[in-house]
Amino acid sequence: MLLLLATLASASSRSFTRDFASAIESTFPECRAEPRGKLVLQVLCGPEKDFSLSLARLYVRCRSTPAACGGERDGFLRSFGDALNPGPLTIEKVIPGVRSRARLASMGEAAAKVVVEPLTGDLVQVYLVDSPAAMRYLQVADLETLGLARDGLLAATRDHIKPAAGEVDVRERDGVTTLSGSVYVSSIMLDSAFWEDLSARGSIHVAVPARDILMFTVGDDPGPTNSLRGMAAMLVADPELIGPIGAEVYRWESGAWALVP
């Protein structure tokens, strides 16, 4: 057991993801788990039980504190077991999210069940059902349970973004403000009130390199916008980036986002 824990703690992100997929299938025989990118597992446990699991935090904890890896791993598995049999779905558990079209395409046939809307450029708008261990995409079949139509979801869930994002680290460099933290930081792109308030200070440009990173500039100087594009491109090119989205830059125009060529 000690050798196994040491192996998990020192594994590459790819082997860690693959080994944890085996752990999911051994613990929950009704489930099938497949790696879907760096430290992300797609877990299918039945027709309406399709989960996307981020192992990023677990991986960081195992790398930083190898002795605690076994307990962290077992706790994650217990929490996933709870997620398999959750309480009733309520709108309070739903959080808007931003993903790339490529990410949805990587899900294969499962993507057809997801509530997804085009946002701008290569970005799509999704909705995430949150639990302590698992984050799954809201599915079309869930709309009847919630008693909501697609066009009412964003208005009903937008206020959940800030609490979900939690404590955000804010840094500034070369006129670019970078927000980082939880996997819901990218969802701030959908908080229209936030951007409307900022727009009083000038033009707004945004990039969302990853689920936990959002970068923006405010003002009409093209210099920071060029810096924004370069910084986002460098992040997305990093093979160690977790949950990549894209390096494109978007401009806030008349209450919506538009791709900047």
C-alpha cells in the first residue's frame, strides 16, 4: 500500500489520471471512466449519470503531501459515491460555465445530452451541477426536473457565479488583470453586471485560457490588449496547463462578447 501511495504521489498527470480511472471502475463496477484531457475523467455510470471529474486539486495535494495522498484519494472516492446518489436536483446547485467547442466535441455522443448554447467565437455556454467531488454538465433531461426552459437558465443561475468562484487571486501586469482560483473563475465571463460596471472605465477585452483563469484589460490603449493576447497564448501553449479553454480575445460590446480577430 505504501508503495502504491508513493507511486500515485509521484506519477505524471497522465498516469495519475489513468490510474484513478482504474480506481473509479474498481470501486464502482457500474461505472466506466475514461481520461478526457489532462487530469479530467469522463465517468459514465448509467443513461443519466454522466460526470466530468477534475482531479487537479487531488493531484496537487498528492504531489505536495505524499503521506496524505491515500486519505485524500479515499475521501474523493467517498464523495463521488455520494454524487452518484444525490438529493433532488435544485436550481441552487446549477452554475453557468464557459467551455470550448473542442472540449464538448471530445465528449463524443455524450455531448448531445448536454444543455449547451453558442457564446462567441470558439466558446460555448454550459451549465454545471456542482457537488463536493463531482462536477457534471446539466443535461437536457434535467430541464423538466428544474421546471425551466433553456432561455431562462442564465437569468436563474447568474447570481451563483460569484459564490462558486470563491476567493479569487487578483494580479496585474502590463495593464492585464489576471483572476485565478477555482474552476469557476472562467464563469465570471458570464457575469454581465460585473462587465457593465467596468465598461464605464473604457473598452474591455477578455481571454479565458483555462477554467480557473480569466484575464482582462480595461481602456482604449492597444498595448495592454496585445499583452493580453500574448499572455493567453503562452498559457495555453503550456503543456502543464490544467483545463485549457483557448487563447482568443473577446471584446465587450453592447452587453455581449464579440471575438476580436
